[in-house]
Amino acid sequence: MTKSKKPDTSGAAGGPASEDRPIGFDDVLDSIRATAYRWDFATDRVDWAKNAGAVLGGIDIATLRRGRAFALHIDPEHAAARYDGVTGGAQAAADAALPYALRYRFLPKGRRGREAVWVEDHGVCFTDAAGRPVRAQGTIRVIGDRRRSIRETGLCASGDRSGLMNRTELTEDLARLLSNRGGRDTKGAFLLAVINDLTRVNETYGYDIGDEVISIAGQRLAAAVRGRDALGRFSSNTFGVVLHNCDGAYIESVARRMIACVEGDVVTTSAGSVVATLSVGAVQLPDHAGTAHTAIGRALKAVDKARTSAGDHFCCYDPSAREEAERRRNIAIADEIIRALNDRRMMIALQPIVASRNHDPEYFECLLRLRLPDGSVMDANEFVPVAEEFGLSKLIDHRALELAVDLLRTSPDWKLALNVSALSTTDRHWADALEALTGKDRTLTERLTVEVGEAAAIADMEATAAFVRDVREAGCKVALDDFGAGYASFRSLRNLGVDIVKIDGTLIESLGADERDETFVQALVELAHSFGLATVGEWVGDERSVELLEKAGVSFLQGNFFGAPELYEDKAAAKKAG
């Protein structure tokens, strides 16, 4: 951050500069209740102007030297949008300087405190050749009446300049509807409308044309709702609608009208005509949701069902006792995951991966377990899907990496394998954490195999390939997990540059019972070997499967036949006792 020469501080503190004294950069920032920062994404370090602590509510700025620490002082409803707004999200251009203008609520005392101020965050984010953020620098200014400021400038937290409400305003209107239980507008609804296949439009025509489609769709949707109702941008390709004083029949009528407005005619853009389709999900209020947070969550569930439906692209949330019980259970598990991470109750279970030639353990896969307060243990298949649903996968991945590296240090003769989630394969922070935890010590990294799921690779091949390159450069091997489960195995092998493929266990568990699976496994092994890759057969449960896999030429075997996962602490205790 460029520092100006500090001006003479004589005269009234904080007052205007005298005519014979040049005003300094710090004076300008102080006069507009603003501060400045520079954020380095490789290290997550944030450097602040000297006045940052005072401007941000008297906070100790030393506690905000990392981007992740600063994020914990942002309202949870705004934190993810703020990161995407700064970095440009998944659609960031390569070697670009991306301007951003955001508004969000800052919490000086953190998320457990009651203080909050609205701030404007303006700056530029610089990306590298792969479109990944490298550095952001900007200013943060505390603002007063947020609603008046938005009306005057036409800007919003999502960067939308269409004149529609932004997500925060939309949420506020939704909350007002739900709080008006005694008024005449006690019945209403919240709808989410998603433009389908926008990724295809962006890849075919470019992101500018995608933005044109979004803008035109917004104009058409505005004609489908009444003046008393609220329409706004919920996220990049999603619009939200708050309907006031309506019943179930009207909700469906509006949804059908929205779909017809968008799909009834082609969208004329500067690149030509584009066909756009819409999916709409709705939730009745207050019957099926009592808070804005709940309403949004259930509308998201409804629109997800609408998008995956083969026919009708409208779905209204329909509560059921089973779904409600599952939802409450998942919330409880998510809370327990967070407590377990804070209390260091995440543990590693080890399962051997043996060599085909002699069945001796070659290395061990690290499988996560969660120790509950009562001493019982929860398997990963119980809490990992919940972690993915609630966006906790990255936190779990980082803790698993810490545990694996500690184990590599204490057991210098062991080799380990560690699975990472789809979110981490598209996040530079995991590779940075690997480097930081190992200290670039290749005696550690060369004994670690990182497993990447084929489904994640297919979903974002370019980002996953970059992740694989970074991890291999650090000294690790990389395995493609669940090989054969996806539809693009050949493409995955060609583009990713992995070292090992692990054949999907669902294909192996029926070996000996279905000749087609045996033929398919043989073909996958031959394909992998043609690329010079080692292979692992998963879920091996019986002698017959071992014989068929060894006949097919599989390099390694893994499954309960050779040993069930065992908690490391139990394994260590047994070894010590023996």
C-alpha cells in the first residue's frame, strides 16, 4: 500500500487542514470515515491503513490480519457474497483488474456481538492467468442510512445496476412480511427464479452476453409481478420475488407467468438471439416458513427440485414430517461438526491399501471420524454429506490435513492417502495450507497421496487440473477417486495428470455376480495402464473379488477383506500395549 508523507499534525485533531499545510492521504480517509487495505490471496494476509481500527469501530486491527479473520466480522448473510464480489467468483477473467463496489454489514465485536455498521467496500481485484485472485486493494467506508445511499447511487451488494432490489433489500422485505402477523398482509410467498443453463450461454457467447440475458430476463420478470410485490437479484442468475397478500393459487399463477415471460420469446442480445428457460421454486408464508432464513432455505429446495424435474419447472415447497425431521437432524449434525472442530474432536481412522502381489500394506487411507461428547464415534458417511450441504467441507478438509501431516511427522515409515472435497479442489487455500503445514518438507509430502473425486473433476476440469498441478509440484501423488462412476473417465485421465486411479467400489462389490461389471472393470484397468497409472480396487469384500481384480491387473486392493478402518488412537494404543 503506497504511503504518503505524513502531514503536520498541528492544529485541531481531525479538523480541516490549514491553508499552508497540504492535506495528506490519512486526513482524506479520516474525513470520510474510510480506511484502506491490501489483501494478498496467496497468504491471506491483509495490510491496513493506520486508521483502520478506529474506522471499524475501535477494533484491534491486529486481529484482522487475515482475510478469513475479517470474514468472521461480516454478517453471515453477506460474507460469501462479499468474497465472490471481490474476486469475481467462478466467472473471473484471466489476467484482469476487476473493479468491485459492495455494501455489507460489518460486526466490530464479531458474530456474537450486537454492534453492527454498514460499510461500502470499493476496490480492484487482480487475477492471474488462470483467473484466480492474486491481490485486492481498496477502501472501506462506514456509511449512515444504507437505504437512502442505495437509492441515490443505484448500487447494491451484488453489483447489480438494473434498478432491481439486491439480495439484502429483498431479505429485508421478506422479513417485514413475516413480522406483519397482525396486519392484513399476513399471507404471502417467497419465490426464487433461476435462469437455466447460463453456464452454457457464458461458454458459448461470453460472460457479457450472459449478463445481457440476465438483464433482459429481469426486465421481463418485472412485468409479471404486481407493483406491491418485491423483485430483486438474489444471486448471479437467480431472482427473488416477495409476494404480498396472496393465496396458493395466485402463487402458482405468478410463477407460470414468470416462466412464460422469459421463455415466450427468444432473448435478443448483441451476439444474436439466445433461448432462455426458467425454473421457479416457491414457499407459502407464513404457513411453511416463519423466518426469512427458513423461507430462503425452503425456496432453494423447491427451485432445486424444479430444475431437476424432467417436465414441470415450477415447484412449491411441500412440507412433510420426514423431511422436517431430516432437516432438523442435519442442522443438529452441522452444529456438532462446528463444535467438534472447535474442540478438536475430529479424528483419523486408517484403512490399509495393500499391494496385489503380496497383500502387504503399502499405505493407509485417512478416513475422518467425529468423537461425540458421550464418547461414541460418528462415521464420515453420516456427517460429511451434511458438511457439504452446509458449506463446512473446507473446514473439515483443513482439519483432516492437519491431522494427516501430524501423523506423517510422528510415523516416518508410513505413507498416507487423504481425500479432499470438491470445494477444496477449486480453492487455492488448501494447497497453501499443505505448503504451510509441511514447510515444503518433501520427506512429508512425498509420503502423501491426495485423492480427488471424479465427479468433482468433471464438474470443473480446469480448476481441478490446476489443483492437481499444485499438489504434485509440492511432492504429493494424486489419485482420482471413484473412477468409472462418471461419464468422462477418458477425458479425466487425459486432462488431469494424476498418478493413481481408484476404481469405484459400486462396480467391485458385485464382481462375480454380474459379468458386465467384470468386463467394465477390466476395461477401466486397461485404460488406466495405457496411461501408465497405478490402479486401486475399492470395497474389496471377499476372496472372489480379490481373484478377479488381480486377474484384471489391479495394482492395489482396499476393503474390509484386508482390514476395516481403525481409529489411529486405538491402533497406536494397541501397538504400545503389544
